[in-house]
Amino acid sequence: MKIKLISIALGVLLFFPFGCATLTETGELYRESVQDIKDDRIDFAVINLQFIAKEAPRSPYAPTAMFALGEYYFDNSDYFNSLKMFSNYIHNYSKHKGVIFAKLIIYKIIAEFKNEEALSSQ
């Protein structure tokens, strides 16, 4: 659990956008999400990040929110939602600095399912 929490917090902090956008409503929600992660209130962080990703796709916080959600779903073995979130992230924010990591996680999910499929057919 600690490793998951640390990886989500690192992902969120790694892609933290700076600037005047921090004074917006989405900026406030994003800061609340970061604090919720630090305080081990993951469910509240996820709700705020989902709101940012869905309701404010043009916000400077949306790419980071989508990446963090994809990572959260992956860490919780929710591979369908992880693939969906990372695919949308790559499609919508193809020049964002986390795209290569999103592609690697998608590859890891696909490789894992191919290995399971190969093992089950033997």
C-alpha cells in the first residue's frame, strides 16, 4: 500500500504544472488531490482527479490528472480503466511529458495478458 501511495504521489508531483493556473478552480481541486494523497485519503483524491479529467479537459491539470488516474487504476489491477485512461491521455495530450511512460504501462498490461493467454492454452 505504501509503495502504491508513493508512486501515485510521485506521479502527481512529477507532472505538477506551475503558473497562474494554480489560482483556478481546477488548480484548487488539484492541490486538494495532492494533499489527499499525502493524507492517505486516496478515494477523495481519485474523485477530484476524475472531475478534473472529465469536466475540465482544457485545464493545465487535466493531463496530470489523467496520468495519475491511469496509474491508480493500474496499481489496483483495474486494467480496463487503466488502458482506457492512458489511451485517452495519449490521444488528447500527445506532446505531454508523460506519454512515453503511459505507453510503457500499456505495453506492460498487454504483455501480461498475452503471457496469461499463452499459459492458459498450454
